Amino acid sequence: MTQELWTAVDRYFTDLLVPPDPALDAALEASAAAGLPAIAVAPNQGEFLRLLAQLHGARDILEIGTLGGYSTIWLGRALPPGGRLVTLEVDPRHAALARGNIARAGLADQVEILVGRAMDTLPQLADERHDPFDMIFIDADKPSYPDYFSWALRLSRPGSVIVVDNVVRHGAVIDEASDDPLVRGVRRLGEMIAAEPRVSATALQTVGTKGHDGFLLARVISA
């Protein structure tokens, strides 16, 4: 198994099952032109997130980590009329680019971008918001994953779904001696969730255009 083969299989299923979307393509092109890192979810992963949100009937979605707004658009495509999505981005330049991409996708009225460190904006969101989120997608700096998950629990309800991206780290997640802060953050998250009685969770490995990685999926079962 090689990266070339993984990429070819992803391309096959994307071409077969994921219809072209000019707004999504434009978001990737604008992000690349602005020099943003090419770390957005793959198209088939974006469609997975959209389907998951639709299957769950999510009306209120929180995203931690906007980047250029590519995954934001996928999640926004799942919203029903009147649904809302709040996305958090630390870099004002990235947020400005994402705002344009989201507007081009016709989602400006449904998506709110909060700019600043998530560890600053999450407490503000908790203070200002009364309704919990139905779905939360975490795809930001990995060392802070345990903190983000703690806030996700505070901002959720029984039945809410929490999805965490990039938890396999090309297999490095199994290295208990790793001194990589990204790996250590993911391992701390896994250990925290394993000891958390308020959620049920699993993790799935993925291979494809993004290499060897995976998602963690958790469902809140009690407040």
C-alpha cells in the first residue's frame, strides 16, 4: 500500500460520489493562492462530515478551527433552514479569507466566524449562548485538543456529536514515548475520553490524499 494508491482510490470515489461544487473548489483555490497550508479535509471527508451532520439532524454546529472555511462550507451545506454554524479561527487573515469563501458559497447569513484564540472565545461563547450545539467539529492545534474537548462537553447536550480530526498522526499516536506535542495532545485526548463517563466514543483510521490519519467520534450520553 502506497500514498500513490491511497490518493488514486480517494480520487476514484470522489469523482464517482462527490459532485463538483464551484464554491468549494474556489475556496481551495483562494486558500492556496493566499499561502494557507494545504491541511483542509479532503473532499470525500468533507462529504462525510456533511452527511454525518444531516443524519444527526444538526441545526446548531460549532467548528473549532476555520482555516480557509473549506470544512465550514461542507458543514454549512448540511444546515436546515434557520440552522446556524459558529466557527472559531485564531488568525485574522485566515478568518478574512474564510469569510469571503463562505459568502461565495451563499452561507454568510448562517455562519458566524469568531476571531481569536479558541481558549478565549470558547468561554465567551459559553457565557453568551443558552442553547447547546448539536454537533461540534474540532480541527485545530493538536496540543490543545483536551482543552477543546472539555469545552465541547460544556457546550453540548445529551445526544450531541463531537468529531475530532487528525487523531492518528501517521500512526505515531501509538508511540507512548513520543515527545511530539501534536502526538502528546492527541494521546492526552484519548486518555481523557476513555475516563469520561459522559461520552461513548470510537476512532477510525483513514488513508487517502491526507495520508494515514483518522477521526475520533464521540456521542454525549449524559450531562
